[in-house]
Amino acid sequence: MSQVKSIQDGNSAIWLPRLSAHGGPRFLQIADALQAAVVDGSLKPGDRLPPQRQLAAQLDVDLTTITRAYDEARRRNLLEGRGARGTYVAAPKVELTSILDLSMNTPPPPHGVDFDDMVKQGLSQVLMRADNELLMTYHLAGGSESDRKAGAKWLEPMFGHLDSRQLVVCPGAQAAIAALILALTQPGDVILAEPTTYPGLRAAATQFGRNIIAVEADQYGMVPEMLEDACRQHKPALVYLNPTLQNPTAITIPEHRRKELASVAKRCNVRVIEDDPYWLLADAPPPPIATFVPEQVYYISTLSKCLTPGLRVAFVLLRDPHERELFLAALRSFALMVAPLSAALATQWILDGSAGGLMQGVRNEARLRHCMARDILAGRYNGAGDGLHVWLELPAYWNSSQLARAADSEGIAVTPAEAFATGSGAVNAIRISLGSIKDRRRLQAGLRRLSHLLARRPESYSAAVV
């Protein structure tokens, strides 16, 4: 797509994007062309754009298309309205913070997906079909029948057909983990986990007075023989596993290892929390461990890591009716329900296919960002090529806490290995999250700045800072 070079006609800049029949929604083509014109200088801050009706006539599109294009351009901070005087190219937005946040694991904004429009359309459908009073009142914990059916559809790629009555809807995976710990363990009980694991597990276990003991892991995840030894020694109440694109190591446990771990769980009669937020983002992931020992595994899948953090909805597969009641009682003690409007929007998106489209966009964007990280961190990148993060082992002359502090002074936030350690002797590594910076160019700048920092020894860095 290209633009006619901007010239002045009276008080307005003549600017006509070239639209393609196969270039996607026309309003997005117009907004993208406007952004490109601002970037290449064809349009400059203070240029007045043609009135919407005039531009619609010149492009032979309806007025609604131009209105949506201008709205999208305003959302991108490209345009500003000045009342009766018209619409002008905005001055560059001042960045109030220089911090490049590579520390928070959130889905990247997918290119080509109009998220604002998705939200508006989804909420419009929800408000049209639902009783508004029901969206603003208390609900029983666990989700409505339609919410659970949506959960069953969400989990179909992992399990095929599921009985929706076996599912519970929760306000996020962290709430689900906490409720499982409360329902299935007692103070002082042991929970087994890998040496580096999701910090939310440690936070919940510590708060409730449970003890986490690390079980050795290798390049394929938790070692089955070590798990069996730990089960016999410590008599754990639970084992916690994050088997697909593990947070933080990004390891995906292969199918043969999953079967071995399932066999150990069965022999030792120990229950397993399978926290699996990234399964749908992975490239050809193995079947969940819950498919091998369904009676002993509690499976959690959250929308926050695949779609958007603001959608605090997770689905928990609990096959035993008595354990479901225990779980719901524990959940009600600190989180009565999912916000009904969030649950309704999640259900609407899953059932009408919007969630699948958004997730595919997130998956594609994440893979593109992994390619960027691979190129910039050449020689150090050892990621899987998908998911939301990279686990970067550091050269011997840096330790992870020292590197995190140095990065912070350079305006980059990363997460050191200590944040994920369940025992002593943390790996010398950092986690780099690829989705939390919306703009690819800023992500690229952050990765380059980090790469330069890694190439310098701490002593030379300190001397340069002084």
C-alpha cells in the first residue's frame, strides 16, 4: 500500500491511500496507510486531513468506513480533533517513561486484529442477549451452564469432548491454584515442584503454610525417578507441574516423559496440579498429563495468557464431584465468583469464534517476536520459538540479580532466576517476556540494549556508569 505524497490544497493536506481488494478491512487499510504516511513524513504534525465526507467520496467508500478509520488513527495517537476546525495530524506523543518492560508475561497485541472493535462487538452481543440485571448481581461460584459449555469448547483441542459439568470457572489461574491448595492440603503439607517454577505457586503455598520441596529437573522437565523418590520420602499432598512452555524455563515436557510422570503419580497415589496456560500457544504440544491419569490430575487453563490479562477467566477440570464441592467451598472463601461481565464476554468470544481468531493472532505475533529475539540475541537465545517468554542463561561473568539491577539502570526490566526458585541454588538466568511491550520497535530496542549489556563485563559496565 502506498500514498500519494501529501500536498496542500487550501488548508487541507491531500492524502489518498491506495486500497487493495484483498488487503483486509478497508478502515484498517486507511489507518495503516495514515500511520505509514506519518512515519515517512508525507504527513506532518499539524497537517489537516480532508473532511470525512470528502475523503469517503474520493476513495469511493461509505462514510462509516472513514469514521472508523479516523477513530482507529486517534486510538493510535496519530490524529487529534479540533472541533469545527477539523482533524489534524497529532504531534508525537511524549513517552513519560523510558522503562522497557521485559518482565511481565502477557500476550502480545496481535497485528491485524482490531481488539477495540472486538471488545465493542463482544459486549454489544452480550448486552443484547443477556439480562443486564444478571450481569450486575451475585452468581454462584463455578460458572453458569453456558460458561461451562464454553470452557468445554475451549478445552476440546486438549481433551476432545468433555462433560461441562466436570468444569469449574474461576477468576484466573492464580485463584484456581490457591483454591486447590486450600481444598486438598492441610497446613504443613508438602507440595512438590520443579527447582524453578511459577512464583504464584510459592506465594500461595507460603501464605497458607504449606511447604514446597524441589524435585530435580533436566532438559525434559521433572525427572520421574526423582519424583518417585521424593513421593516416598516426603508423602506430598500435591505435585505441581507447568508442563508446556514452562514458566520460566520454556521447556515443554515430551509425551514419553509425561507418561512416566503420570505412572509415578499413579503408583504413589499422589495428586497433580497441571497448570497449562500456554498449551494453545505451543507448536504441536503433547497431550496433557491429565489424559493419562484423569482421576488424579486437576487441569487448569486460563484465558489471560492466550488472549488478554484483563479477561480473568480460567477453567479447571475436576472430575470428582466431591472434590469439586471442596474446591468451590475453598474458592468462595476468597473469590466468590468470576465478574459476570468478564465471564459473559469470554463465553461470547469462545462460542462465536472470536477467541480462536484472537489466539491465532497472538500465536503468530509471539512467533514473530521470537524470531526477533533469536536474531538479536544470537548465540544466547535458546527458546522454543513460541510462547510468551525466553529463558536466557547468562555468561559466567554476570549473575542474574546483578544483571537485573544493571538492566534496570539501563531502563530495561527483566526477571532474575531467584524470583522462580523453589529451593537454593538458582540457575544463573533471566526470563525475558516478549509480549509486554506493545510496539515491536520498542521491543527491538530493548532486546538490543540488553544484548549490548550482556556483552559487557560487570566491571566495565560499572566503570562506564561511574
